[in-house]
Amino acid sequence: MPGWVCIDTDCQRGGWLTCLDVARNHVIQANQAGEVREFPLAEK
């Protein structure tokens, strides 16, 4: 999807596959068990 960046955060070893939605400043993560979590990217 346009504006999304996929970041491999070691989902192969039990971690999460991370997607950064730069348009919304939002993070979406999924793991191999099919769990999904979402949260806003924190601002400094």
C-alpha cells in the first residue's frame, strides 16, 4: 500500500512483522499466530 513501510522485526523467531503507516503515523504488527496489534507512533 502506498505510504506503508514493512519492517521485519524477527517474526521468524517469535517476533512481530511491523508495518509503519507513514500517512497516519501509525504502527500495525502481526505475528505467526495470527495476532494483530495496532498503536499510534509516539511523538517525541
